[in-house]
Amino acid sequence: MAITHESVRELFKGLESGDGSAFFEHVADNVDWIVMGTHPLAGHYLSKKAFIEGTFAKLGQVLPNGAQLHTENVIVEGDQAVVELHSLATARNGMRFDNRYCWVVYFQDGLIVRVRAYLDSTMVGRLFEENSIA
């Protein structure tokens, strides 16, 4: 299956609509996902389960309505895509969490097998400092 601009945008619609499971159906169980930075979500995750537990589950504890991701731009070359996203979210304490992201996504046989995610580390750090989780 060839990766196209349209197929990548379609895949990311799950994240935009709050249906993370629709997006994660297209992520390999053994995905190699690095969240860059120095903040509570940063790390090298070697499975879909570890990534979700280390990021989305933690965010769910401080963002009652989720991250509300929106795709801004998609660039596709071969089996990889660069996807720029932004979030429009409000934390438990009312803090706006309008972050920007750039994900470099690698596909194999139609599945996402590797991601390098870049975001505003300072904003993520502040989110967790002001909205502590147990």
C-alpha cells in the first residue's frame, strides 16, 4: 500500500475526532516511538502499549477532554511522512494546553512502525507541575 498525503490525513482523523483507537489500529504493536525532550512524557517507547501508557494515559489524567489534536500539514516521501499537529486543550486547573507537534512517521506494510515526536517540552513540564498526578 502506497503512503499518500490523503491516506496519512485520513489516518490522523482518528486523533482529530478523539477516536484514538481508530488511529492506533494503524500503529504496529512493536512500534519504536521516541518522544523528544526533557519532560514527563519524553522517552523511548518500544511498543504501542508502552507509548499509550507513557503518554496518552498520563495526559488523560490532566486533560479532562483530551488533547484535541488537529493536523496542520502533511509531507509524504516514500514510506515516511512528516505531520505537523497542534492541540487545543484545557487542563484540570484551567491552563490552556495549546501545544504544537511535529511527528516524523515511518510506515511499513501500511502500519506505523517508527515515530519521532517533537513538541514544546516546557509547556508539557508546566502542565504536569500545575496539574500533579498521583
